Amino acid sequence: MNQRKGLVMREIRLDEMAQSIDLLNYVFQMSMSIHKDRRFVNAKSKQFNVGHAIGWFDGTQLVSQILNLPFQVNIHGKLYEMGGITAVGTYPEYSGHGLMESLIMECLQQMRNEQRYVSYLFPYSIPYYRKKGWEIMSDIVEFQVKDTQLPHYPGLNGKIRRVDPKHEDVVTIYARYAKKTHGVMVRNSIAWNEKFQEDFWEEKFIDSDVKLQAAVYYDEDDNPQGYLFYRIMEENYYIDEIVYLQEEARKGLWNFVSAHSSMVYNVYGKTTGNEAVAFLLEDSEIIQKVSPYFMARIVDVKEFLLRYPFIGNNFQLRLAVSDRIVAWNNGTFIVTVQDGEVLVEKLSELLSENAVQLTVQTLATMLLGYKRPYYLEKIERLHGNALDIALLEAVLPIGIPTFIDYF
């Protein structure tokens, strides 16, 4: 329990959930349109059952809060425990007193204690979270395709079946997809209890007034290879999520969308920023917008590096990392990789000049692959000698993170 200026920081009890929802409703009422296709606030009540909710209280009144959720993510083929930050809010009359920063520090300590060495969040303000150590790690593509631009791929041997959105084949496809796709959330993570796993699949896409539909593509041997979540409203087709394990499945799912061309005028969709939607269509002159989506932060630099899947053997790196929020990440670290074994030692609390110098947020976007070392050097986000930066470029896996979830 912490105290500040007559306020008390503590965990939020389940019987105080109404106050939490009131706070979120107040804080997000002016920007709720960005969440128009998600039951943003109501979903938080179920998440409190599995996460750590902490807040500042003025007497019995909740005035500032944050929620830390347990997830797992695939980072270049390695499974990391991840802390997801959400339900962030402070009443305006209590802003400017450092309440949220102290809640963030407490959350990072909780994650570290639980061995969650990376954190994701959806930012309401990218500049704000950059100052707290998070950095952009994935993009989202929003697209519009006219009915006359829909593709048709002949000669496929598989078939489509419309299924319940929670069908076991959908879950199986996503589990295989998550196992091989860098950056994504493992939805059937052991971190979630059985009831919440079911709620997560159910509430991810279903609005209160529109029924979600799902279609699965099966190959000629009847193996599920891809799925599509979609809705049809007011003569428009909306793709909420498209996941496929092979190119044939992608084509088959788009053939299914095209089969609705007599029913709709436009197809609207969202997908990961790594998906080249326009390029893959024969008529590429579609409307497409790419926007920053999720941000990531390294919670504990030493422990994150110990688990990181570097490429190659027998090399040494020195990284001088600055983190203005938590002291344990500040300092100079030496990474030694020998015969596949990674060793990490914190040499000093000081930032050595004989090392690659960068902030913790730059380290996150670099190690996750959103931006490469040469580019980060070019824009002056990291500094070091040419040999060290060339080594970094050589030993870091290539791949921009994919993230299609929301919490």
C-alpha cells in the first residue's frame, strides 16, 4: 500500500468494479468512437478476474487505475510471458500528480515478479507511452474493396464451411498460426483459466447488436487451413479477422468473400500491417490505410535478453540502456553468446561509451523487429561504432511483429 498527498494506492476489489467502469466511461467518453466495434468498457469487468487491478483512492473513491493482464506471446519463435496493460484512466481533477506513472511502475514490478519480461498495450497516446518506455511494435491495415475489385482464384481443390465462431477448427487453426507467427498472442495460453478462454473467444468480436459469422477453408484432405470472421450489414461485407496457414487457404477465403459480390457493394476489413492486401489483389487500386497499432515495452532487459533467440554463435554485444521509469533497466549490459548459450551480465549502472547506446523503448522495437538497427542508427535512435551496429544487424532475427488482438 502506498500513500501520496492524502491518497492511497492499493488493489481494486471486485466489489469496487462499478467505480472502475464509471471511471472508464468518463475518461473515454470523448474518444469512444475509436472503439465503436468493440464492447470496450464492459469487457473489462471479466478481465479483472484474472488480472491485477490497482488504483489510487481518495478515501473510498477510485480516482486513477490500471489493469495488468497475463498473456503469452510468440517472439521470434520463443514463448514469452507478457503483461498486457489496459483500463488506464485518471479523473482530470487528479491529473498532473504522477498518479499514473506510479501505477505503471507498480505494474512493471508486478510483471517482473511474475517473470513477465515484455509488455504490450494499445495506446490512447503514443507520445505519452513512449515517455513511459513503450514503443510501436505493430501496424494495422484498414481497407475497402469494391465489389467489382473482388478476386477470383480458379482451380482450388478445397472447400468452405460456415461454422460457429468458437468452432474447434477455428481454435486449432489459430493455435497453429500463433505457434509459427512472430509477435502474436497465444490465445489458448495456460495463463488464462478455462472460463476466461471461452469468454475471450466469445467477446473478441461479438457486438451486442450484430451477430458475427465464421467460415473455415478446408484443403482437399479436409484439413482446416484458414478461417474468416465476418459480418454483413447494410449491403456491406466486414472482415473482422482473416487467418490462414497456407496460400491456398488465403485464396479460398477470398473466393468465399467474392461469392457475396451480388449481395454487397463494398468489403471493409482490418488485418495486420504485414498483410499486403492491395498487392495481393489483381486490382490493387483499393482504399487502404496503415496505422500504428500496438506498442511494446521490455520489462526487464537482462531477463528478456537471456531468453532472446539470437542468430549465430560466439559473439559479444554491449548495450547501454536508459530507462527513466524503472532503475533495474538502467546501465550497461554485456551479452555473450557461445555455442548457443546466452549469458547476460549487467556490468555497470552507468552508460558506457564503449557500447551501443539506446533507450529501453528503442531496444524493444529493435529486438521485436519492427525497426532494424541500421535504420534506428540513421534516425539517431541508437548510437555506437559501425562494427557493433553491424553485429547487431547480423544477429537479430528478421521479422516485423504481427498482432491482431485487442484487450
